[in-house]
Amino acid sequence: MQMQKAVSITITIFLVIFYHSVSIVSSVDTLKQGDRLNSFEYLVSANRVFTLGFYSPQNTNRSYLGIWFKDNTYGPIWLCNRDKPITDNSGVLTISSTMKLIINTSGGDPIDLYANENGKNITATLLNSGKFRSERDEQKWSWR
């Protein structure tokens, strides 16, 4: 009986530590050059209301870059590549070395979301309003 209690406490402590470490990692709201966001990772707005990541509707292999409320009670409120669904879970959102915000997939051409013509560093941030914004210097572009 004592052994079962010790195992139960150990598992509980592990789960609490794991949950908090995942929460810390998932609270990132900005993608920078060289960062990669795959289908198992998310951006979370600073106020922790919105999540950006790859969304797959039930009973389908397609996935889309989308934004939803963190509690996901309503499903996605915005889908990016609606006309070009990814046919599996291989999507990776990244800012390339050429300063393009793109979705790479294993089975097709990259999906360009934003191309920075002058090659300066850009970032892409999920804002507290639920908008996804790409920034270069003082210029800003928002989606949603």
C-alpha cells in the first residue's frame, strides 16, 4: 500500500512539473528569424487568450495555420491557408534566412505569407487582440 502511494505521489509531482514547463514554453508569442513552429507547437498571446498553431478539423488529414481562443471552445476564429490546406501534419511556420514568413511542408511548395523585400529582420507576433502581425522596422502587417 505504501509503495502505491509513493508511486502516485511521484507521478503527480512529475505531471505538475511537466505541466508548468510546457506552459512556460508555450507562452511565447513571437516568431523570429530562424524560429520554427511545427504542428505540435503554438504561439500564445501575452494575455494568454489566443493561440496560433496548426489546426486539423476532425476526421481529416488536412491542416491549416489558425488562431483560436486558448480554451478552444469555438474552434478556429481565423485560418490562414484556407485555399492551400496541408495534406498531413508536416507544416512548419518559419521566418526563412531570406526574411520570408512561410509555411514549409513535406509534400509541396512553401506557402508564402509575407516577403520582406529589403532583407531586414522581421518578427511575427500573436497580439492580445488575436491578430497575427508581422513587423519590420516601423512597418506592420496584420492578419485576421
